[in-house]
Amino acid sequence: MTIQELDIHHRQRPFEPFRLLVADGRSYEVRHPERMASLRTGRMISVATDQGFVILDMLLITGLEKPISKRRNGMKKRAS
């Protein structure tokens, strides 16, 4: 996924929550546009979670799910 592809979903109005999938099987929900920011280089993003925040390398983001169910924001472990 590229930062440009991610920006399309992040800047969509009205905003629709989405889930980022990463290479190690974890996922991160972005339920509000202010819960995610891209860093200056465009290679890394920051996602706020209930426990704090996580910085993700764009090269490790494997997908984006949309729509997502209405549940609490934060890091979610994908079901095996």
C-alpha cells in the first residue's frame, strides 16, 4: 500500500472508519481521522490506540478493510 492510497481513505469525507492490516497479522482500527497521521517522510504513519500509539512502516501494511464493525478503537489481533 502507498501513502497516496492510504490518504484517499484518510481524507474521505464523510470519514469512514477502516482497519489497517499489517504483515505480522495484527490490525489497527482508525475510527476517526485524528487517530492517524503520516510522518514527514511519508514512509511511516502513526496510529493512536487505546493504549497509546503505534508507528507503522508503510512497507509492512498489507491491506485495508472497510467497513468495520462498531467496536472500540485500538490494536486488534486477527483471528487465526
